[in-house]
Amino acid sequence: MRIRDWDPNLKVRLFSEAMMNITFWMFFPFLTIYFADEFGKSKAGLLLVFSQIFSVIANLMGGYCADRFGRKKMMVLSAIGQGLSFLVFAVASSPWLQSPWLGFIAFAIAGVFGSFYWPASQAMVADVVDEKDRSNVFAIFYTSINIAVVIGPILGAIFYVNYRFETLLFAGFVCMLLGLILAKWTRETAPLQKVNPLEVEGKWYYFLQKQLKDYTLIIKDKTFLLFIIAGVLAGQTFMQLDLLFPVYMKDVIDLQTLFSIGDWSFTVKGEQAFGIVLAENGFLVALLTVVITKWMGSYKERNVFVFSSVIYAISIVLFSQTHWIWGFIIAMAVFTFAELMGAGIQQSFVSKLAPEHMRGQYFAAASLRFTISRTIAPLSIPLTVLIGYEWTFFVLCLLALASAGLYWIMFYSFEKKTALDPH
């Protein structure tokens, strides 16, 4: 499906979200180092865990609200909320005020609004794209994000390091601009739902009761529950890209030569090395997502899910066994291949499982793989203080292999269910 054939909603989102994502990645990769320097590794890891608990709750509410109030309304609200949060973060890093605590609170609130945005945005794609084209559309959005991962950190190395206040201020205005663009140039796509008057007039806790009841029904879907649990385990690996990896590389790389020509050489330190490796990840994803998504489409979904987790485990072993910049570059190439194997196929799999009237909630529940993973993943930072880097990487490797086993069981359950009820 060509971009020119897309629904207008998706065209507007693709280009406006790309602008926002580039701005976001100008500062986001460096925040773990910033909080670790300000609070210490142990406290920073625990604070990041605490902040993500609110994102998990927001994710649950976000899916319900996307189905109940509409995709567009939730996306506009979330974009503007993120923008205001980044403006507060900017104030906390301004020439007039230096407050890491206020900055952390603003960062946590921005994460909550981001969790509201995600399920609505994914459900909107499922609303307007036929099932056969969804994997490719999701893959293109994923490519767009990773173009931002290439451009953003490079710009961030120039601007964020020297102009943190201005960069965060700019990010706030860009997010608010995204909200205004979505409000003006997109339409609502959520299926119409009948509203029970008792829901509107019920007690204040009725909303939460109904929401929990809906999610209980989702969790009773054994296949979907296994999908979430396996995703959480696998997520402990790929979430380390902006958590453990930057801290680890800063500690183990002092000054190394990336390449040299004659008497001239280009040397890098830990933070610069991480920026290069992160840009490599973004570049490979931007270049190869669509190609590898089509390639993976020729294999059984079960094999793709399982081997993706196995390759994640291999990449973790490679990361743990090198202190050499080119070793990290090779390890990141393996890591990125594992990431790309499931880039488009996972959202497509969720859309197969989700009833049309509950798509928002299914996508929200599916994204719990990321929010729960991100909630637990920061524990790797204080864990390195307790058991060291080598054993921490070993634990991550075991979790990736465990997720491979769960994916295998999940597809056995799914194939059995499909055989009993082909509709």
C-alpha cells in the first residue's frame, strides 16, 4: 500500500509525528545519564521504575478512553499535555532554576500523556487500514520513528549538551503544535458506540469498575495473555537501549579510536560512542524495516516471534563480552535485526485477536508489554551495583530465552483456538 493511497488522517500523522519524534530524540537518549549523574545509579533506577507505574495506569485508561471518547480527542489531549510537561522540564533546566526533581516530575507526567497517546494512535491505524495492509503501514510508521532516532541524537549531541533549556523549550512547543495539527486536520475514526445513560449518571467509581471488567475479559484470552507476558520478558532486553546501554558504555569506554587515516584519527568517549551506536540502530531500522517486514512475512509468525527473542539473547551476550567500540557496533547490528523481525508483525497480530469494538483496549493492553517492561527495566541499573555488569547481562539473556519459549506456547494455543473456531 503506497503512502499516497493512505487515509488523510495517516498522512497528516506521519509527517507531523516525524517532526515531534525528531525533537523528542534530541534529548531523550541522554536523560538516563542525566538522572544517574544527578541522583546516583541506584536512586535513578528506582525513580524511573516509580515514574513508569503511572504510565501503566495511564495505558489502561488510554485504551478505554480511545474507545469511549474517540481516537482523535485522546491524541490531541495527549500531545498538548506532553508539550506542557516538556515546558515545565525546560523551566527546571533554565538559567533561572536548576531543579532535577522538578525535571523528573515533568518527565514522568510527559510519560503518562505518551501512554494515553499510544493506544489511540494504534487503534486509528486499525480503523482505516485493511488487515492485509496493516503490517506495512505499521512498519512505515516504525521507520519514521527510527529516522528520528538517527537524526535526533546527532542534533542532540550538538544542541542538548550545550542548550538543554532551549532544546526542551522547543520540544514543548513542537508537541503542542502537533496537538493543534491533529485537532484541525484529522477526523474521528472510532466506531460509534451506544452510551448507556446509567454509565453517565452512575457513581464516580463506575468508570473504573467497568474498565477493570473489560480488561478482565481481555486477560481471559489465554493467547493474548501469553503474548503480553512474553513481550514483557523480551522487553527487558530491548528496553535497555536507552537505560543500561548508555550507562554501561560510558563506564567501559574511556577514549577509543573509531577509525584513522594516516596520522589523522577520530576518537570517541563513552557518551559519543553510545550516540554512534544509537544512530546506527536508527539508521538500520529506517533503512531495512520495510524490507525485513516483507521478508518476515514469508515465514510463519510463530518462527519469527521465537527466533527474534533468541537473536535478542545473542546480542546481549555480544554486548556483555566487549569493551571495544567496533564490538558494540557489531552487537548493535545483531540487536537491530532482532528488533526488525517483529517490527510490523506484532501490531498486525494484535489486530487479528481484537474484536472491532475493543480495538483501542486491546492495543492498550498490548502496549502494556512496553509500559510494564519500561517499569521493570530500570532495575537493571541498580542491579549492576549489586551484582556487576556481567551477571546483569546474563539475567537479561535468560529472560530473552524465556520469552522465546512463551511465544512458542502462545502460538500453540492460538493455532488450537483457530482450529476450533476459524471465525
